[in-house]
Amino acid sequence: MIRIGIVGYGNLAKGVECAIRQNPDMKLAAVFTRRDPATVKILTPDVPVCLSSEIHQWKDKIDMMILCGGSATDLPEMTPELARDFNVIDSFDTHANIPVHFANVDKAASENGNIAMISLGWDPGLFSVNRLYASAVLPQGKDYTFWGKGVSQGHSDAIRRIPGVLDARQYTIPVPEAMDQVRSGSNPELTTRQKHTRYCYVVAEEGADKAVIEKTIKEMPNYFADYDTTVEFITADEMKQNHSGLPHGGSVIRSGITGWDGECHQTIEYKLTLESNPQFTASVLVACARAAMKMKNRGNTGCYTIFDIAPADLTSMSREDMLAHML
């Protein structure tokens, strides 16, 4: 039985809690929050909710900590800090900063004999694996990744951290013409701006400077600066009524050629359609927590990514069942 601790209790953490319930080889040991624990009501009965400041008291009572903070400011500090005392999992999704984050977490985990896995979910995560598989199978070709239409949790969180913002939802929208070009096999050269647009719904504090908020969003590096971005200010009631869900999805497409003279065009496409982005991401984290524990039990320490996970480590199935039903 793998004892799981959850750090944070937002949408992603609630999804992790639900996913643990669906995996009989895991149990939720504790939830850690920066809020007053008395105000946090979780779904699992008889599981303590503790202050984040008390987390190190649980060093020998948790097998794996699943960190549900935001990538903008939480995880860059939280993951290496907790990797000193715990085995940890996170969903860090700022692609440009993954190498630095990996190095920081690897140092902390390696020096203390723990295992860590970062940047798990569906992108980075499952989409990363499909890009790797497809590029290995079709070495002569191009990769294309399209996200949406859907709500990006990380981008929405980044907007909410801007002074004067009460709430925000950011929708990533693929450009249909770009997807049609890719599927045609023409292997177009597409800029970031040509592949996606971003639409932001923002609830601002009364009296906040909306022009400054909009400018801050559109110029935010790694998030919005490279995209055609629209910012629309709405009321809290409109947000609740029209944007309370968290759908998402997307496609990874590899367009390549085979044959002696490249006479055959081949396309690999992997697609996700998600009614709940955080619940799906949480389910990936929980499966990877199992894989990480198997690796730790074999003596692995330090930081890893989804590229390092053997598929058999993700499942609780026996090898006999895998051979009989999955191969």
C-alpha cells in the first residue's frame, strides 16, 4: 500500500484525491495546506488536513508526496525543498524552464537518497512520450503539437497572480487552418503564433487598472508574449456561469516519410479530449507515483521524468495479466 501525501488542495489536488480512491494499492495519508486546516474539507474520511509548515513532521509516514502547486512560483521552490525529505511528484509545466527545474530537484533528491519525478501530466507528460515514440519511429519527419480548445490551469494561475486580478480563465485555441496543413502531409513551417491563439477572461478587482493588467498578460514571457492574445474583462457572476468547467485536450501529430526514396507519407496522431483537465492530470500523477515507488524500491534516487518510466511500472497489473490482455 503506497501512502500518498497531497500538498495543496485546489482543483488538481482534488483530482489526485479522487484518483487515489480508484487505485486499491494506494491510500491518502494526509493533505497539507497553507490555509487554516479547519476551513479545508476533503472528501476522504478520517484523513488529517495539516498546515504546510508541519509537513516535515511526516517524513517517515509518507511514501510519496504529490505536489499540487502552481508552476509560476510554487513548484520551483517547493519541489527541491520537499525532495530533501520526501519522494516527490510534480506537474511543473513551464516547458522553457524544465532543464533548470530538473537540475535543482535532482540535486536535492540525490543528496538525500530520495526519488523525484517532475513535469508529469499530459503536456508535459503523455504528449512528451508520444512525441518521442513518433520521432523514433519516423526519424524523417516533423512534430506538431496542438492544444485545446480548453482551459490551461497553469496559464490561468499565472494571470491570477497578477496584482488586481480576482479570477481568470485562459483558453488555448488551435488554429484550424494550421492543423489542416499538418494533416495534409505538407510539413509546413509554423510559428508559435500561427498554431494557437489565447483568449483570457479576467475578473478584476474594483478600481484595478485594467489596461495595466491586459498589458502584463500580453507581455508575459513563456505564457502569452509569443501568441495572439485577447483579454476580456467580465464579472464574477459571468465567470461562474460560463467558465466554471475545466475542459481541455489536444493532439500530437508526427508527419513523416518512409521508403527508399521517401515515397510513402505516414502520419501518427495521438489525441486527448478531456472533460476535466485537472482530474485527468491528477490521474497521470497517481499512476506515475506508483512507477516512482517501484523505481525507488529498485534503488533509484535523484530526479526523473516520464521518459524514464518503463510502461510496466505504471500499472498495478501483474506481468501475466499484461501479456494476456495488453500486448
